[in-house]
Amino acid sequence: MSESAVTVLRLAVDGPPVRDERDATDLLGDAFGAGAAWVVVPVERLAEDFFRLSTRVAGGIAQKFATYRVGLAVIGDISRHTADSGALRDFVRESNQGGQLWFLVDEAAFDARLGARP
């Protein structure tokens, strides 16, 4: 699948925070409405609980996207979060090895990775 064949819903930095699975469901509705296979979420839009794995927010949101087969890309610098959590570093590394949830530094990295997919 080429990059041009993939529709991506890109959220602006400004907007309501993504706090939980209900917010994820709303995003999925927007994605379906746009015919998007991926949703790009700036790190600024994610609630702090997303980065504390003990809250299970990240897992719940990721599972919601996986269930509906829509990719989720978290875009931005999360180094302050990963510096404090080995578990989060592992989660990010494992997620980035798959094809469903990616943590990338910017949208150019997302576009490059999406374009490199078979």
C-alpha cells in the first residue's frame, strides 16, 4: 500500500485532550467519517495519565484502536516521560516494532515510515 493510498486524520496541537477510551472512541468516529486508516495525535493532546502505564490509559486507548484496525501515531517528544519509566520505554520500543501504534518525533518521520510500509 503506498502512502498516497492511505488516508490519515491529523489532529492539530490545539484541541481537547485525549484522556481515556471514550475520547479514543470519539477519535475513531472522526477517523471512520474521514475514511482514515491512521490517526496522528500530537503528544500535547494526550493527558498525562497516558504516559503512566499503571493507569492503563495507554493500553486501553491502544486496544480500542487495534480493535477497529485504525493505526495510532503519537507525534512529539516524549523523552521526559520515558526518562522516568523503563516500562514506558519498553512499551514504546515494542509498539514501534509493530504496525498499529507508533511513537515518532514528528510528522515527517511518520510520513517516511508510512511510505516505507509494503
